[in-house]
Amino acid sequence: MSKVQLTTLTPVHIGSGNVLQNNIDFIQGKVDGYTYLGILDHQKLMQIIGPERVDSWVAAIERGEGMSAFLAKCSTEKLTIEDYSSRLAYCPQALNMATNEPMREYIHDGLGRAYIPGSSLKGSIRTAMLSYFVDKHNIDANQAIDFKNKKHAAKRIESDLFGQDPNTDCFRFLQIGDVYFNNDCEYVYDMININERDRQSFVDKSKHQLVEAVFDEDPSCVFNMRIRQSPELSRMIDEYNRRAAEWNNDSRNTRKKNLIKKFEVANLNSLFSIINNHTQQLLNQEVEIWNGYIEEDGVRDYLNSIEEVLKETSNCKAGECVLRVGHASGWRFTTGA
């Protein structure tokens, strides 16, 4: 089992599935002069408000009264946002929030710790590997997938390359642990959407949303990752190579070239190299797409960010890689469209 260190290069959002509402689930306030959103702790609120004022609390929400103003009426003590919040998320930019403004919450475990699930990392790595194998097999994915008649037809390509079911999937050999972050690494961003439009600004304010993300450059974020060296893995690799040989010899695959003959990912260094190449490909696609729109609103800042990450990716040494993961990670996301 190898210990792998993770550092976030840009804010990362892995959603909990919850959409929180301003003045109901969270409230904006100041701590030491800095702006935070406090995720409201309803047990703390009940202790401050008291059961006898629950109806007044509901009425205050319905008329859009500020929660801090209402709480001030319920307590003789001077309250701070920390007194009625379960946790705080820092706001690095000004937030112009409407009443009941929604916010996409970041995933936390049962102890309230922000983390990236190992399954999210494994999914992005699997996508990078799929891209690698499709390229090596010279598969025309658009031709191979019947978008019109088969809703999940893309799975056919995966089953041909990786295995027919979870019991035969060669990715069973890859084990990845969850990544836990330090406290106070949650940030809330007013997310800007860049949308290619002919007659309007590329900054699409109709899709405005608040998003909670993690951004922690502390190198103490360490998780477990290993490629299992076992007889079972050897059988999986042999099975993969057998399927690859069948693919190579299938006369229907007329456009194939440079087909791989064996599964060569036997250690983390080779896996990281494949991941990094995939990320570079995604980033270069972003640069190519947006270079023609450099003067449009928002595009230059976005390209600057992409090029910074591309520089980090190009400077990776053996045993290092940059992995694109999470919501709103780029114009073409983690899959390259």
C-alpha cells in the first residue's frame, strides 16, 4: 500500500446532493473582519430561540427577515455567527445573495470532515485509462456508440476493454482510499459560467449559483493507493490481453492501428504517467477551444487559470500527476466530451 499526497491546484467541488437555502440553512456573517457563510446548526438555534418562538421563527423565514436580526431579538447576549453554526465556509469574493439563495453543499462525512471519496478519484482515473485504451485501439467512439437507440451504449466499449461485469472488471486491482481535508478549507464561490453565445456576453449570469468547494494547499492530505500484485491480478491481465487479441483480430475493426498487446500498468508511476497525459490532452483542448475567443468576457481569466494548471502538469516528475476531478472542472469536464 502506497501513501499518496494530494494537493488541490484549484477549488474542487464534490457535491453532497444537498442544496442549502440562504436564511434557512446558512447565513452570511463576519468573523475577525472576514466574510463567512455559517451552516446553521438547528440544535443550537433551538436553544437560542426556545420552543415557544418556533412559530415566530417560521414567520421570520416566510417574510424574508434576516436570521441574525431575528436571533438578536431572542437573546440578551451578543451573538456571533459561530454561536449558531455547525461549521463556517470562507467567502473569498463578494456574494450578492438573494433571499433563499441556493448553495450547492460540499460532501462531508458523519464527523463533519470535508473529503474527496476514493470512488470519485477512481472514476476520474478510470476515465483517463478509458481514453488511453480507446486511443491505443484507435476506436471511433462516436461510430461505435449508437446514441439514438441505446441510452447506455457507451458501456459496451467499456465492457470490451475493461470486463463484462464487476467480477471481471480489471479495475478491481486498483484500491484508493478517501482523502480527508483539514478544518477551515471550505470556501464558497459565486460561480461564473462561460457560455459561447453570438449576441450576448460570454459570462452567462442566468446560470449563476453559489458552490461550496475545498481548496487546501497543505501537503498533509495523504491517502492510501495501491495496485494489488496477486494471482487474481495476473488472471485479470491475462483475460484483458485475451480480449485485446480478439479485438485486434476482429475484421470489423478496420481502422485499428498501434494496438496494445498487453496490459502494462503494473505500478503507480506508469499509471500516473497515463493520467497526466490525459489531463494534458484535456487542458490543451481547452486552450485550443478558447484561444479564438480571448477578448470575450471571462475567457482571458479562465485561460490564464487553465495555463497555470497546464504548467503544473508539464512540470510533473515521475510519480506525480495532475488529475481533473469534480463538478465544473472545465468546458469538457473530466471526460473530454
